[in-house]
Amino acid sequence: MKRDPYPPEQQFETSLAWTSDEPIGLVIDRAEGSYIFLKDGSRVIDLISGIAVSSIGHRHPAVMAAIRRQLDRHLHVMVYGEFVQEEQAGFAADLTAVLPPELCSAYFTMTGTEANEGALKLAKKYTSRTRMVAFSNSYHGDTQGSLSVTGRDVYRKPFLPLLPNVEFLPFDDIAALEAINTDTACVITEPIQGEGGIIVPSARWHQRLRERCTETGALLIFDEIQTGFGRTGSLFAFEQFGVTPDILTLAKAMGGGMPLGAFVSSKEIMGAFRTDPPLSHVTTFGGHPVSCAAARATLSVIQNENLVERAVRIESQIRSHLVHPSIAEIRGKGAMLGMELRDAGLTARVTKRCLKGGVLLGWTLHSDSVVRLAPPLNIEEAVLDEAISVILAALQEN
């Protein structure tokens, strides 16, 4: 096959579908650890980790070795759940071993939004109910079902009508939880809202949410697609609030840079997909063996390198060193932090200046004044300090 003579920048412009009028447009050569290296020979410190995907850095040696081993064995062999594949079954065992006993059955997908789609279907199938409850400013993905429970009208309205019988409640409002009733199939929430601006609700709100779901028979779904795997200073964010969901959804950091998602529940609840009809939920590429091999290595790295504890130290380092009058607030937990600046204009200028200075930042999707700080959990302290210095210099220019 003859290679296209045009450079990738031109191919990007002419042949690749864009989803914004002004993509960042960095021309990537390679990535390693906490750095992304560009075609022009420069490098940037990655403080967003591919939106919380590369939590153990880019191309961790243990992950690369696991991928190579699996490449030499087999790639795709059959749709999900029909053949016994060592890495897929092994990762299911590894994953459920670090979760509460009731979360003992994992269904693998390719993406986070696909995991949420499966969780919503599972809740409706198991409860034989149709009403779903979600929260304002939430984000659960962009496919039709996930968008239906995403609490931001600017993204929903162009695609209406979406799934019916969805009600949005205010986030972190205990009194509003009384709206959850016996018609409710499920309540879906992020333990910490990510795209909504890095919003941490109270532990009491979490506890009352769990109580209300138990009282009404509604299934509680925690979307830990962004918060999972050590990002917030515990392996999973729900551990910090003293509650356990009925269904847990995961993705992003799980695959160590490879595409992988999952929803996890009890054997009883997950059994609803086996009958009436059988194969109630199927996927072709979910739990791809190469992705599962990468995920097994990733989980081991997080545990063996004590990266959960490292996330706590990252928070302390950022909060103590990143101080400036233009910063209204730094909020969040662990290495999932939001730096709120005084207005959108300043936020745009600072992120552009930082990129020019060699630090990659990003906004949260639902807030134009909150900068996401989500570095790799194994970023070196000196590298993080260097990035903080660039941010402070960018703020000082204003």
C-alpha cells in the first residue's frame, strides 16, 4: 500500500473529523512517563494524563511488557464472555479482589460511556423499573443513554428526545434525595463530579443517598470512570465516603493507556443479563485480551509503587506550592484537583501561556474557569514543582 505523501498535520486537517473549531493540535512524536514529546523536538509536562487515563505515566515498562507478551499469544478470538481467555479472566479476578465482596462480577467494555450504558440497562433489567435519577452538572458520557443521564442541558438539547423518565436532582442536596422512590430503577452519580468542575459532596450526602436507594429498592450506580484507580487518594473514591454502590463503572486509568471499561456488580444482579432473553447485553471488543493484560499490569503498578499514597502527597504539594491571588480555589481530592481562576478569559490565557511554557493543562467540560490538574500519580516531585513554577509565571503575567 502506497503511503500518503502528506504530513500528519495536513491529514489531521483534511481527513479527521473534529469536534471543536479549535483543537489543541499538538503534533505528537512519542510519550514517556510524565512527558509528551512533539515533532518539533520540544516536550510538555502532561498535567492532565490524557484526562486521567495515563495515571501511571505514558508507556510504563510493566504495561509495555504485558502488552508484548499478549501480542505474542493472541488478539481478538471471540465476542465477550464466550471463550476463557487468561488475561481477561485473570484481570476480572484481580479487580474484584480489591473491591467489596458484593462487587464480585465484572463485565468488560471498551469505554466509560459503554460501561455506563451497560449499567443503566442492567438496573432496568434487574428491577423491572424504568425511572432513572441523575444529578445536575453531572457527566456520564456522550452516547444516547449516557447523555440522557448527563446533567448539562447545553449538551443534551441538540439531541432531544433522549431516554424518557429521567429526573435530575441538585447535587449534594440531602433533602432532594426524597425524590428517589419505588418507581426508580437506579440512581447514577459520580462520587466526585469531574467535568462539572471537580465538586466533592459531603460524606453525609453519600450516606443518605445509599440509605434512600436501599429503602426504595433503587440500584445505586457510582460512575468512577475518572475517580477510580488511586486518582483521589484511595483506590476507589467511594471508599472515602463509607458507602458501597450496587453497580460500579470504571474505565480511563484502568487500562494503563489501552482502551478498557467495566461495570461491576453482584452475581445476583449481573445474572439478569443471562435470561429473558439470554445475551441481554453483548459486546464484540469488550475485555480485549491486550487491554486486559495491560490492566493487570497497571493495577499491580498502582499497588506495588504505592501510588494511592502518592496521590495524597501530590495534593499536598500542589496545595502548598500553587498559591496566587488569581486562584479563587483549589478543590478536589488526591491528584484530581480543580484550580478555579477568577474568570474564563484569564483561564484561557493561562492555559495557553502554560502550553507555550511546556505544561499541558485542560479545562473541565462544564466549567470555563476551572483548570483540571490530574498529573500522573508517579510524576516526580521535581517535575511537578517545575510545572507549578510555569503555572505561577503564567498567572503573574496577567
